[in-house]
Amino acid sequence: MDVKLSLILILSLPLVTPIRWLMHPNTQKCLREELRQNVLVKGDYEIAPIDGQFMDYIVRDSKGHILANKQDITKGKFTFSTENYDMFEICFTSRVPGYQRGTLQEVALNIKTGVEAKTYEGIGEVAKLKPLELDLKMLEDLSSSIVQDFSDMKHRAEEMRNTNESTSRRVHWFSMFSIICLFGLSVWQILYLRRYFKAKKLIE
């Protein structure tokens, strides 16, 4: 039974592979992700060391609140929990002195959120859970996370549908208003031309 649960967990949890890219000297690269409320986020980063080149990172939300930052990084971790549903970004900035010619620098970043970020070994030790109970706890949290994700998707779909319906109604009434304006302008133009031609005695 324990083997089956472990296999289910392996198949259910997504494989997390680090993101790697090359940073040009004196440039910045930002990664953004939309996260819901009360989500644990853990990140591991590793920078290829180059003499005379420096790398900084900063994590902030859409309002500019700084959640984590550090300068002159080479290898380390950061952890934070989201307080509100928001867009979060992590930015890496390369710094090279003006007297030095910079080179490409490799950056590796591994971010885990939600269930992936939890350390279940520590939870099991504190709660004195057996391996099977720990697997069940992981499955429970994973199920709750999936349900919450579907709930968020449903909420977003409803918001998009409401926006589409509202936009459709506005376009409909704007079209009706445009037609009425064009009709009124056409009637006015006909009456004006009729009076003009009568004044010029071109028509009776």
C-alpha cells in the first residue's frame, strides 16, 4: 500500500527542473508568476562565479513591496509566503564595473510553490507520523491544492465571462446609438437639402 501511495505521489507531483539562462553584463531579467493567497514559495539559485562581476536579486509584488532581496549572490535560497492574490516577480540584475569588460554569466533558478515547497520530513518528525500517514498527508495537501486550483480557474472563467458579456452589451448599445445618430444625421441632411433646393427654386 505504501509503494502504491508513493507511486501516486510521484506521478501526481510535477517534475521540478531548474530554469537556466545566460545573463548579459549590466542587464536585468525578471520572472513573473501569479499566485493566490497564503502560498508558500521557496527558491534555490546558483550563479556561475566570474571575477569582477556581481549579481543581485529582488522579489516583490505588484505594489512594489520587497519580499526578499540580496546582493552579490552566488548560491543560496529564499522563502516567503503570499499574503494576497497577486502577481509576484523575481528579478536578477547583473553588475559589472565600467573599467571591466563583462561576459555572459549563467544563472540557475529552481522555484517551488504550495505543496512542492513544504518539507514533509520535518512535519512528520514533529507530528510523529508514520510513513504511510505522511504519504496520506501529502496526498491530502495535494488534493486540496488541486481543488483550489480548479476553484481559481472557475472563478477566473466566471470573471472573463462577465467581462465578455459586459463588453458585448456595451458594444451593442454603442452600435444602437451610432445607428440612431447616423439616422438622425441623414434625416437632418435630407431636410436641409430640401429647404436649400426650395430656396434656390430648384424644386417645388
